[in-house]
Amino acid sequence: MAALATAASAGKTGRTFAVNHFYGKGPLVSGRMDPIVNPGVASSHVHAIQGGNNFALTMTDTQALESTCTSSLVKNDKSNYWTPSLYFKDPATGMLESVEMFYMNVYYFFEKTNDEIKAFQPGHRMVIGNAALRSPPATGGKSILDLADGTPQPVQFTCPRSNTNAPLYPTNSDGLHGVGIQDPGNKGAGVGFPDQNCDGYASPLRADIHFPSCYNPAAGLTNYKENMQFPTNGDCPSGWIHTPHLFYEVYWNTPKFASRWTPGQGTQPFVLSNGDPTGYGLHADFLAGWDVATLQQIIDNCDAGDAGMDKCPGLIGGLNDPSTTCNIASPIQETIFGTMSALPGNNPIGQWGVGASSPAASSAAPVASSAAPVASSAASSAPAAQSTAPAKASSTSKAAGNAAGNTKVAAEPAATSQASGATTVVTVGYPAATSAAAGTTPVAVPTSPAAGGNVATATTYLSYTTIVYTTVADSGAAPTASPTGTTKASSPVADGWSYAGCYQDVVNDRVMTGIKFANIGQQAVTNTKCVAYCAARGYSMAGTEYAGQCFCANTLRVSNKMDEVKCNMPCEGDKTQTCGGGAALSVYSTKSKSRRSMRIMPRSN
């Protein structure tokens, strides 16, 4: 991003920009929803959606503005942003597994131009990318964002790596046989999926998606196929309106699967939810729901850069409380998380070089979406933000929390069922079971028409648990795991600190939320440095993960203690120390403080 940000920006004489950050428990919603391309029906494939909670299968121009909450940190941005979800196809079994979205950023670039840059109007719709592509662009791997430079190429993948000795893409790749093509100007990016493991510091596989910034008012706000084009030498055609240049960054937790495939072999195991194993069909949608005056004030006055829009001077409307969360349930009742034999919507996985048929709406009957969205909030017990359970939890969940005394009830990391009644969201987080059992609830899944044209409805069972935790005294020193998984003598990494154990983390709902991804430096993370960083900022716990990530907190919000062999990654800054593992934290704490333990209780019906 630094290279993009330093480009000159005019009406503006140089580029300015601000990053729109999101907060809360995962995205707003995940599901087969796309009110721009497939309004009123289930879309062909799963998307992860951010933004205002009035999002639905059908959207009017002002509907987003009427949202009662938004996953955007900026209160007056109730726009919706969405991209396809990602899945891992196990080379050994052929089964598919959902890949968690690590996080998403939306950059608002205000470019150097002779035009006046104007705010998006409510209901402005944009779609970029071609979901049917399975072949590389004729221009190769280069990113092209101005018509003066040639045919636009607005989508790429970036792959930060701890070791860049091997090229990101094979040097002789034609982009048609299992792996994409290198960007000649950026050794860390290219078109199509790379065949390397993306394990850079706090930066797994990233989708990079640019939108055009020239709006044709003659085409209209809703004509997403014809209303936008990229600028020419920075300027828009006469009579067109220059809008902000949107750039999506979407990170996925691909390192979780690193041990289950072999990089550098000319193939890779990831597939987009539209059945695309190539990555060329990467695409994105935007539906504007900004308070116009707020966005215009940002355009005219803010150059907060990577620090975020929340740092813009004089921000109108203020910010959302990052210790809360804004989520809704998908009206399409089906399993989209966990392990499955086929992609949701029964999308066949395509072939390299063979274009897919144009994505169409699901042939299932239109699905009602009248359930009211639910915003949720709760006080955070850590010095910084943490996600919490929805306020509209089931009465049983609330009763369990009240009966436990000094306890809190935490929701699971994912939601796959729709709202029950008007407002209550049933939160679930595990794959469908093969039969009904205690702790499960049946949901109807619309599917493609069966023979004779009738719509078939299947019933699947989604299991759930309620996780309750209490505060207990820290037990003090414990064994430290070696890089091979064996134990060694206890050795404090700092005076007054000791090893607490290997604990499970949840990537889209972190268990250590005081400071996430502490900036210790590229390839520099060690347990010693992480503890020193957290201690200097007043925290009593420090945790390392994925060899190069550091977290600080005063409590473990909800976590299972794991076998020490799960914390098996040598620290990037000192290979003699062990810095967690995949979704596993090496946790250190001070003896004088307390930490939280948890117990798992089945939720009653």
C-alpha cells in the first residue's frame, strides 16, 4: 500500500486517501446474497458483506441509509461492500472447507485530477471484475488503472511471504495450467492464484480490487454495467462525475491450511465461492449508503492515510463503539461454513483456461428477507475493543449467563442460520450433522428444482454451543514448547512473567483483544519482544501466533487450552523460541494478574 499511497494526487494537485476500517464480530453477514446482480433471489454463490444492516436480497436506493447499525467504524457510512468467499479444496480428500476472512479494508483514494471529486449519491451501484473468467488477461499480470495505460486490469492477488527467495509465480507460467502470472512491476503480486504459501507478518493471501472512479450520470445510479469507467490521464470525460477511487483489500486465513498442501508445485488448493480455482473470476460489489455531506467533508479535508477515516479531522457523525458488533443473519438457510462436499449453491469447480457460464441467480424460489436486523453491544473488559455476543441472544442463553453469577456468555465464531421470528438470531458455528441430535436445530435449505420443476427443500441440522467463562487465578509457570513440540524447562521471558500454555485462537473473533498484531517489526517477533511490548503498555498477558504475530490483553476472552504440540512454529525473530502455531497462541502472563478460563455448556431449546 505504501507504493500506492505515495503516488501523486488535483482540482487536486496530489493524491490523498483514507482507509475505511470495519469492526465487530466477523463481516456483517455471509451468504448467497447479491441485490445488484441477483436481486430478490438467492445469488449463485456466497459473498462476505460489510456495511449497513439494512442489507437484503432487494435494495432500494435509500435502503442502506435507513440501517440502524453498520460494520463500518464511521457511523455515517452505511454503504455495503461485498466480495466472494474463499474455500480450501483438500488435495487428499477432495472435500471443501470454508476459509475465514481475516479482515477487510476499503481505501478511499482521492486522486490527482483536474476534476472536482464528488461524493457517491445514495443507491450508487458498482460491480468490478468478471466472475466467469478462468483465463488471464491479455495484458498479463500488470495492474492497469488508467485508460491511457491500456485496457484496465483492476484485480490482483498479493501474497506477503516470510521468505521470498522463490518467485511468487513460476517464471514460465502462461496462467492456464494451475497457477497465475506475476506482475512484472511487483514481485509480491500477480493475476490469478499464486502457488506459494502467503505467510507474511499479519498478512495472509490478499485480494486487491480496484473500482473505476468516473460516473456517467446519463447511465444512472443503478446501471452497474454501463455507469462507470476508469479515468484517462487522471481525468473523467466531460459531463461525467469524478467519484472516489475505491480499493478493497480482503485478507483470508490461508496459513491455517499450510501443512496440507505443497507450495511451489505449479498448483494451489484454493477456490472462490463461484467455483473459480484460478482467481481470475475475482470480483466485488459496492452499493452507496453514505451521508453525502460526511463523505464530501472527508474528500475535501482528510488525508489520514492508513491511520483510517476514524482519524479524519472534524468527522461528521462520529464513530461506532468498536467493542460492539453489527451483524445480521442470511435469509438463505444453508451450510456455508465448515467442511462440505460441494460449494454452496452447487457451483461446479471450473478448469483453468475454460470460461464459466455467466453467473445466474439460484433457481430456487425467491426468499423472503423481512427479518429485522440485529445490532449488538456489550461492555469490554479489556483496555481495548473486543467483540461480544448479540444483544438479542436467546432467552436460554441469557438465563445461563445470569444463573452463573460472575460469568459472561459468548457467541460462537460464525453464524449460519437466519433470524428466528423478527429479531432473534440463532447463532451456530459448526458444520451440519447427518442426523438430528441434542444441541441441534433443523433449518430448511432452498435448493435447485427437482425433476418436474418443483423446488426441493432439504433439511440440515446445525449444531451450536454456549461458551461460558469465569475469572480464575493464574496458575503461574508452565512448560515452554520447543519448535519440535517437545517441552523444555520453564524459563521466564521477562522478570515476573511465566508461560501459561498453548491456547486456541479464533481468527475472526480474537481471544486476546487488548492489542491485535502489535507492531514489533517485520520478521522480528519473539516471545521476549512481545512480552516487553505488552508490559510497556500496561497489559498482563502476551501471546504469539503464526511465528510472527503478537497480541496483548488482560484476559483470555474465550479459549480452550491445547496440546503443546499445536504451538510448534519457531519465532521469526528467534528460531530457538516458539511463537504459537496455526490458530494457536503461546501465552505468557504475570503471576500477579488473573486470567479467564472457560467451560462449554450445551444450550437448551
